[in-house]
Amino acid sequence: MHVEMLVLQFPREVVDQPIIYRLVKDFALEFNLLRAAINPRQEGLMVMELRGHPKDFRRGLKYLRQTGVKVRQVAREVRRNEERCYQCGTCTAVCPTGALYIERPGMAVAFDASKCSACEHCCPACPAQAMEVRLNRAAV
């Protein structure tokens, strides 16, 4: 499952079209609407979390761009709170990019932020809630 936080900017010519409905019906994507300002005959803005199979996600983004919707990813950063982490290693099992891994021979959990895709799989997996997500609100 691929998840991204997106800002969608709708030109006034398309605000009356069922674009989000098409994302759900035609591309099997799920969304969580966080903010929306859409009025008839005016430019619209929507902030949403969009999720789905990676292939469907890419197709859905292509569809949005073809309809004239500007798509921006909300910048986000995943960080590990070293004080909360008690080195259980649970997060390493769900990290798809290898950003979280066991450092041997000491068996300590290590985090390489440069490999992190901000998928957030580690957040619900961490029993200590040591993984934190920060959104760049300036993009919203």
C-alpha cells in the first residue's frame, strides 16, 4: 500500500467535475480529506492523504495531471526519538527501504534518514511510539 499526503490545486474549469470520485472508482484509491476549499467557477484547493496499490496510485496521479489538476506532495519527515526507543527492533521488520535496520554486532536499531521514504509503516509498528512524523505545513 502506497500512501502520500498531497495538495491538489483545481483550475476553475474542472471544479464541477467528479475528479475525486474517479480516483476511487477507476483507480481503487482511498482518500482521507484533510482540508478543502472548492467553490463553483473558482480555483479549488484540497489537501488529502491518498492511498492505494503503487501501480494504481501512479495511474491516479497521471489522471489528475491530465485533467489539469496541479499535484504537490506535502513535504514530510520521519524521525526517531532516541529517548523513547528501547531498541526492540519491531520497526525494522516493516521498513520497506531498509532505513531502519539492526546494527551488528551490538544489535542496536539504527535509522538512516536518507533511505526513508516517509511511508510511515514504522509508526504504528513501534510499541514505544518512538517514530515521529513531521509535516512541512508551509506546503499546505
